[in-house]
Amino acid sequence: MTVIDLDSRRPHWAGLASCLSCQHEWAAAAPIDTHDLQCPSCSEMQGVKFSVREIQLIRALEMIHTGRSGEGAGVDLSVTRDIARSALCNVGWPPYATPTPGTAGEGGQ
């Protein structure tokens, strides 16, 4: 009788990961449904499936969405915040992974 490790046959994701704690970046592989990765540098469970550049973009969108960015740019911030929220939801960025009912098209929070 042969024993088969089912975990080795499940779909895996492989790509660039970054630590939100120490900014370390590494090549990672994990089962598709894995959300938190352990950083090989600082050992924190703060690894995400994004490159450092993507994290910076996501944080910038998060700042726009929450109104913590510079607001003298002469753009319609309500539209910008809705776009930022949608982008954050699309990448599964917590706490925006699940769209809040009734927020889209209301001019932000």
C-alpha cells in the first residue's frame, strides 16, 4: 500500500512575498488558500503575496481611501476614494477584503 501526501498535490501559489513587519522580500510557495506567510527573516506571520512595490501602492490607495493623504490635489476625492476602495477589495487587502454594503458610489466613507 502506497501513502500519498495529499497536500503536495493541492494547488499551490508561487511568487514574490514581502513582510509587512521588516520589509524583507523573498520567493515563496504556499497552498492557494494561505493568507499569512511566515517571514524567513524576522519569523513574524506578516508575510503577504505582494512585492514591496505593490505594498507601497496598496498603502497609498489605503491612505486615499481613508482620507489620510494630502487632499489639496484638485481631484474629486469621493471618486478617488471609491476607486481606492475597489482596488483594495480586488486584491483582498484587509480590512477591505469584503466590500461594505452601501459604500460604493456614496462618495467615500
